[in-house]
Amino acid sequence: MGNVKFNDLKITKIEIFNLSVPLVKPFTISLGVERNAPNTAIKIHTNQDGLYGVGEASPTSFITGDTQESNFVLAKMLAQLIKGKNPLEIENRLYELNRELKLNPTIISAFDMALYDILGKYTNMPLYALWGGKNDRVITTDMTVGISSPEEMANEALEFKNAGFPAIKVKLGEGTEIDVARIKAIREAIGMEIPLRIDANQGWDTVTAINTLNQLAKYNIEHCEEPILRWNNSDLAIVKSKSPIPIMADESVFDHFDAYRLASMKACDYFNIKLAKAGGLNSALKIISIAESAGIKSQVGCMLETRLALTALTHLVVARKNIVHFDIDSALYLSEDPVTGGITYGDNGNIFLPDTPGIGADFNQTYLDKMEKAIID
Ligand SMILES: [Mg+2]
């Protein structure tokens, strides 16, 4: 326990950094191309000596509608709202942030993460332990093949298989003929055994989705993420009813409100939970509760987070058995690592989470010092 009494703890200062990290190579999905991780790092300081929390936002403009520039502006506004208040009252702080800012969950997720980090450090417990979990789960990430020609995609899938990854995710969504050709080429290269997951990123219309999924059934596909436009929940239920491949909602499930609607419409078999969409850990925990209640299983996924936000995400996996698929690979696409502590990647896609209090990861201060910065105090 800390030396400042819990109801006297206060937020004294918030630092905001434009955390840009270059990718190893450009990454293409049906919605667009990404070349660098345009993230935001948040540090929330308190009146207890040395106690601060860290969080990270990773926007994808064509999914979450925000950018690094917009998040820099919004972060300054949000910081003003919570300055001087108690960081342990997470429900109250998130209520204030969510009341002030609609439809921008990504930057809120960075504040949510930093508040939970403070709670964990203050109580001297890792987040998964605060949520009642035990750090004994085997966690392995899949690896994702971006969109290109069938031959190139098959070569990349084979590289990932040979590197020992236990499952491969493939980006599709450009049309029945080309997408079936891609999966055919990949299966010819890697065989039929290794689990294959696909993600159309809203690229198909309803008829194309149903046709394509039926043609892909013979290639042993675990599930398909977001086959059609994100807002068309009623058609998603139709696609699910006519697809031999289980359907996973991704862009159509941002927060727990979306999760409740999709579950009540029986529109999907899985949720893909990302902190950048959910607005952080608090909403992610609520999505998981809805999934458990509705008989839906979950995957955790990522945008272009560093190991900082991915470590926060891994605490959820350790704490909640409803999460059965792990797509925690974004840090492997970054050419630099601005994080100290946190998850480490082992052979065969294995991920190890340390038992350090809070998130258990921090930003390398030398790296942050190179970035554009704002201080609210
Ligand atoms: Mg997806």
C-alpha cells in the first residue's frame, strides 16, 4: 500500500507524447495502408512520490476515426478534466472522460490504461491479480499476412509457419475470386493442418460474403472477422446463419453497448476485443461479461500498439478464460521497441507476462524525450 491514503491520492500532472514508431514494412488491409505506428503515450503522475501510470493509444483513422494529431489535441482536453482528482476512482474518472468525448475511444483507452496502472502499482499487484486471475495460461499469438498477390501471401504464410507461429491470420476482402485464390495458394504452401483465420475488414457485400465463405469452407478456416460493412448488423446475422465458417465481429464491436446489441441479434460467434476500440480495459471487461452471458467466445486483437498496450491487453487474457484466441502481434511489426519491462515473445509465438505490479511495462524515457510533448499540470 502506498504512503498517501487512498482517498487522498490525486493526479498532479499529465504528460502527453506523440509516440511515432516506424514499421518494418508497410502493412496493407482492405481498408488502407499503414507505414508507421502513430501512437500517443500518456503518463499520469500523482502526489505519491514516484507513483505514476502509463497508457498508450494506437489510432487507425479508417477504423476509429482519429489520428495522432487529433489525439494530441483531445488528450490535452481530457487531461484538464481529471487533473487534481483521485486516479483510484476509475469509474468516476472514466465517466467524466466518456461524457466529455464521444466516438473517440482510442485516446480514452490510454487514460483508462494509465489509471489501472496506478491502481495496480498503488496496491502492489499486477492487473490480472486485481481481476482474480492466475498467470498460468499458455498464450501464443498468431501472425498476420497482409494483402498482396496470392504467391507473395503464400510465401509469407510459409515463413510464419516455419518460424513456429501456431496460427496464421490472413487479410482478405477484395472479392470472391481473388480471395479464394489467395487461400488456395496459402493452403498449398503450408498444408491443411495449421489453423488459418481470415479477416475481410468489411470488404465484401452480403452476397459476396456468403458465396466466398462457402467456397472457403473446404480450406479449414477457424473463423472470419468482419465480412461486411460494420454498421450492417442485421445482414451480419444473415451471413452468420448462412456461413459454414464461424463469424467474428471486429469493427462492428467497439464497446460493450455494441457487444450487447450483436449478442441479442445473434449476429456473431466471436468478439474481437481491442483496447483502441473499446476505450480501454474497463469496457473490455464489460464486453467479456456480455460474451460469457451470451455464449460468445472472444479474441483479443491489436492496432499498431507497442508492447506497452499489448502488455495491458495480455493481463485481460490471463484474467479471463472467455478469451480463447490471441492476436497480439503488432509489436512484431515495429522496427524499434520503445518499451521497458512488459510482455516478451518466445519461440513459436509464445508470450510471457511478468508479475510486476500494475501493467508491468513502461516507456523508455530516452525514446519519449525525442517526441513532441505536452504537459498539463
Ligand atoms: Mg480484424
